[in-house]
Amino acid sequence: MDLFKLKKIGLFAGGVLFGTAGVKILGSEDAKKFYINCVAAGLRAKDCVMTTATNIQENAEDILAEAKEINEKRSKEVFEDECAKAEEKAESFSEEPAAQE
């Protein structure tokens, strides 16, 4: 038999051995406890992220509401200023013909 063929057979046997041992290790009680703890940590992290996201969303809604309120006040002030200017123009137009007569 060739040395190359023996090497292939040895690698195959080693792979089967490590695969079998790996399955046993991954299926052990200690490994299951490790998996459970990892999943629990992931769930805690998810809860933390969701809480933070909710707080950010609430703050963004408050900011949006205040910005809309500011814009409403500003547009009301601009409208009042424009009305006052229009009244002044109307008064100046009504005074001009009387001054010419």
C-alpha cells in the first residue's frame, strides 16, 4: 500500500474520531448549560436595546410635537404681521385719494 493512501485513511479515521467526540461534547449537559446562558444573555441584550429604542422614539415624538408647536406659533405671528401690514397699506390707500381732493 502506498504511503499517500495510508495518510488519507488516517485523516479520515481522525476526522471520524473528532466528529464523534465533537458530537458528544456538544450534546453534553455542560454544553447545554453554556448554550442556555448564551441565549439568556442574548435575550437580556435584546430587552435592553428595545428599552433604549423605545426611549429614543418617545423623545423623538416629543421633539416633533414641540417643533410643530413652534412652527404654529411662528406662522400665527407671521400671519398677524402680514395682516397688520395689509391694514397699513389699506389705510394709506384710503388716505391718498382724500389728500388729493
